[in-house]
Amino acid sequence: MYYTYLLELKNGKFYVGFSSDLRNRLRSHKENRILATKNTSPKLVCYIAFKNKKKATDFEKYLKSSSGFAFRNKHLV
């Protein structure tokens, strides 16, 4: 499985990511091993599982776009 996930940071911003090992990736975020979320106390908002890697990465890219931003705010948070 492949995962696209959404984290909320303590400053109120969001981080969108992709991983094939969600548990390990979330642990890395919480242990401050990921530069983009270091010292931000990330909290998992949601994740979406895909069988296909391309669909997961395409959805990650979409969530980072302006229309994906609107979708996120309306449906995911």
C-alpha cells in the first residue's frame, strides 16, 4: 500500500506527504528527523491508502495545488 497523509503543525499550517511505510514515516516526523516538520509537533489529520504508487503521488501533488488546498479545507480538516 501507498499512503498520502496530512499533518497539522503547531503553527496551524499543514504538511502533505507520501510514504509506502506510514508508521515509520510518522515516527520519523515525531522524532524530528524530517527537516520540513522539525520542532513543529506534527499531528496526523488523515491519510488515504492507495494500491497504486502513482495514484498516491498524484493525490499528494493535487493536495499541494490551489484546488487541492480548497478540497483539503472543505473535506479533510
